[in-house]
Amino acid sequence: MAALLLVVGSVLAAGDTDTKISVRSLENESKKALIRVASASSVDQAILRIKDHVGRVLYREVLTGEEAYMKKYDFSRLPSGEYVVEVRTKTGVTEEAFSLNEGAANVVYFKPAIKIESQKVSVVFQNRINSPVSLKLFDERGRVLYEEQVASQEKFAKGLNLSKLNQGQYSLAILGKNYVYTKSIDLK
């Protein structure tokens, strides 16, 4: 019997949105998941898309004026593999990646704690997926300003000094085997 394995990670790109996406497997329901989208502020219109590993859109829905959206999805017709739930608003794009695999339902969450202070960023996370991780800092043009490869380890903590950077928009990305997490940084 096939079950849903969710390896979840978030991507934030093209602006800083306050949209949060949650993909959770449903117990005792093979390859079914609950997708929740929440926004701290009212959004006139958002577009929800579910894409496969090559970016093909498998499902598209327009969300209008909703601060919270929740829907049960049946992925039983999809093959095992990598998928993404994307929500696009005027202020940016938020994505949540997940994997469908055969076997018992397991959920692995990757949510690093990123604290942004005036000229410093602190990153702390537990790497429960046990794969190497890359930590990258990008400028607004997408150029890599800092990169560090972190070996597979259970806990990671790092502080980055940003005092020598100019004012502007930056992105901090944490990339693992099956997940990506990005945080926008606005230096003033």
C-alpha cells in the first residue's frame, strides 16, 4: 500500500512575502495530504500551483481575498518523486517542496531558526535529514557573496557579520538534498 512521504522545505523568492505554506500527510489515507496557505495580511489574489520536479504545472487554482486556505489533495495518481506547492502573490513567491514515495508515511521538517539583527544574521537548525547542507548569501542580483558547505551533522549554528555589506536586499539560502529554505534580508 502506497503512503505519502513528505520531505518538506520552504523557498522564498522574488520578494519577501508573509505567506506560509503547510503540506501535511493525512494519517491512514494513502498519498493524501492537507495543504494550508496562510497570509498575515489580506491578499487580493494569489495563484496556487502544484508542480513536478521539472517545473510542469500539474494543478493551478486562483485564491481570492483569503487570509487562510485549506484543501485536501489526493496525490495517489502521481508517481513517486519530488513536487512543489507554489503560491504567487504581488509581493513574491513562496514554495513548499515535498516528496512522494512508496512505503510508510514519514514526515521530515526542516525549519531553521534565522534571526536578523542590525548587522548580523544568526542561523541555527537541526539537520534530521542527514545530508550535507550548503549555506549561501546572495545579493539582489543573485551573485553569491558567501558560501559554506556544512557536513552532515545533527546541529548547526552560525553567525554571519553583514556590517561590510551595502544597504539593499539580500537572500540567505540553506540547501540540502531534498530541501531549500530561503530568507530575505533587508539591510538599511
